[in-house]
Amino acid sequence: MIGTEGSPIVRARGLCKRYGKDAGLVRAVDGIDLDVAPGETLAVMGPSGCGKSTLLHLLGGLDRPTSGELWLAGRRIDAMSERALARLRRDAVGFVFQAFHLMEELTALENVELPALLADRSPRAARRRAACVLDRVGLADRASFLPSALSGGQRQRVAIARALANEPLVVLADEPTGNLDSEAALSVLRLFESLHEAGQTLVIVTHDARIAATADRMLTMRDGDFVDETRLTGGSTGSLGTLAGLEG
Amino acid sequence: MQEVVLALLAKEPSHGYELRARMRQALGPVGDAMNDGQIYVTLARLEKTGLVTSERSPGLPDRPDRKVYALTAAGQQRVADWLADVTWPGPAPAQFHLKLVAAAAAGLADPLTIVATQRREVLRRLRAAQRAAMAEPDRSPGGLLLEGIVLRLQADLRWLEACERHWTREEGQS
């Protein structure tokens, strides 16, 4: 059912999303080609309005492209029926948003078990799974807290646990640290790093170079298209001592 | 380096290895690349110029005698001057800026290519610093130093974006 070993988790060819028409035409995503390999952490960086959030919504099947071809987990989704797309989205994709989007009247644990319940898992299996991922994000002791009783960094970690609840093939994160101070942002980045080490495929869109630089590969986006690709692993130059001005 | 060693000595007369340990503690992972011999070389220089004095302390049976270093009055004055000094260390952008101007004027290279190459280099450095920061415990002195490095690299990236905009316009006009 899922793509063959080693083939891209996400694949796009000539992907376009346009709004409006004539003089008001906006090319939010303008002919993008993209492959995301299994286990890769990819960052898409660009200023607000460059189309990166639209791109992320297309990749996760939250929005439909105007034209182009798109595969998720080896299945063509640009023309897939709404119902099949909803099921694939639920099983294969975890979303993380800047504003967390937690249900305020549910506890941390209940928020995290929701996706498994919606996927028709038994309540017992859903609860077990939720407790397990909450533990994985370091919040086992906050399971019974309402979101309002948690710090920003903790709320985002609950949201990440929720994204992981159905063991998605890819986690798509839209400015995941945008609402966090630098200490909380570090805690989220450390969590992403541990997911990366565990082999989780991850796509992060952000305007923040600091967040993007933690990825394996970074694509820079302007006006709906990629303008630069930088491989960040390997080839790093200059020791930290030099960066700190400790020479001599 | 001289002023740093003097300032570390201001707390109390110390052995060289104690100064080294204090410095390591303050630098965290950034200090890993530091040459341990550097402190002793610096102390010897400071002694020669009269900013510190040293006294031998009796060694243990299995160790040679160790020198204990202390600030002289001139050394104390130097530390006070250094603390009041507002010189702000950091890479001056003038050199890179002039590189772009010269490359464009002589037609030697495309300034936009130079900017893009430099940007990738800064991004890799940012990654190294950010990942080192992620590996540090919260609120450690080493983490605070890495935060400073990261913020500066971010500022460099923003300036490179300004360079890119400028040279894109220039190319459009020629």
C-alpha cells in the first residue's frame, strides 16, 4: 500500500497553486519540483507570503493544486477523491502548526489520543498509544493537564505528540517555533532532532534561518518557487572557537 | 586573550590549571578547540611585562612545584581599563563589501554568485552553532555564548540578503 523502500515519501512535479485571475492572479506556488527522501529532514525557508505555507498544505493534502502532479507515500494525490485523500492524510501525515491548534477543553492525553480514535482504533489502543507518544515528547507527567495549564513549549510538544499518534510517514510543520521564546524553541528543536534520529521524515517551513539550519537540506523559496538549495550536512568549515573569536 | 587571563586572575591568585578550568567552564563546547598551552604562554608574557607575578608553591611528592600567579597593581589597572572598554569585537563587513564591489567593477566574478556561496557557508556555520546549542543544558554559560554566535550569524544572513537585493538591482540596470 505504501511506497517502495527508498522511493520519495513526497514527490511533486510542476506543482502550481493559483488564486484569483487576470490582474489579481496570485501564483502562490509556481511550478515546483520536489522529492523528500525517507528519513530526511527538509527545511523550506522564505519570507512571509513566499508561498511556503501553501506548499506545505498542498504536500499534506489539505489543499488541492491548480496543476501539476503530486505523490504522497507513493500514491498520486492531486486528483484523488476527497474521501480517499482524507484517509491517506489521517494515516500518513502528521501536522504541526505555529498556533498549536489543541482542543482547549481536552487534556493533553485526550488531545493526543484523538487522531487514533478518529482512525477507528479501539479506545484502549488509542489511550496506550497516546500515553506512549506523550512519554516520548517528555510530557508523561503532564498527561492530565489542560493546554491552558501548559507553557508554550509544552503545548507545542503535545501538538507534536498528537502529530505522531498515528505513526505518520511524514510530519509537516509550519513555523513550529514561531510562537515560542528561544528556550522553548530549543526544546522543540531537540525533540525534532530525536525524531530525526529515529528515522522520522520531517518537512519544516519557516522564515527563521536558525530553525531551517538544523535540517539536512534547506530550500529557499521566493515568489512561489525555489531559488536556492543548500545541503547542510558535511563540509562544515570553521571550528566553534573561530566563530566565537577565540583565535590567537 | 591577555585581558581575559588577567580578569580571570582578579578573583584570587591561582594556578594555571585553575584558570584553564574556569575558562573551560565559561566556554562550554566552544572551548573544546582551545589549546591548553595557550594559558601558560599568555601567563609567561604577562609576567614578563609586569602585569602578573608568580610564586612557587611546594609540589606534592609525585608532582613538580606549581606556580601560583597573582595580579600586580599594573595588572589590576589593566583589568579595570578592559572592563570599561567599549570596543566591540566582530567581523567588519567592509572587506566582504569591497570584494563584491571590486569583483563587479573588474568583471572578475558575479557578485550574486559570491553572495550565494557566502550564504551557504554562513548557513553551515549557523547549523554547527545551533546544533551545539541544542546539545547544551539549559542556562549553561556555554549555551549563552552559543546564543551570541547564533544571533550574529543570523544578522550576517540578513545582511547577505540585503547584498543580494542590491546586486540583483544593479545587474538589472546594466
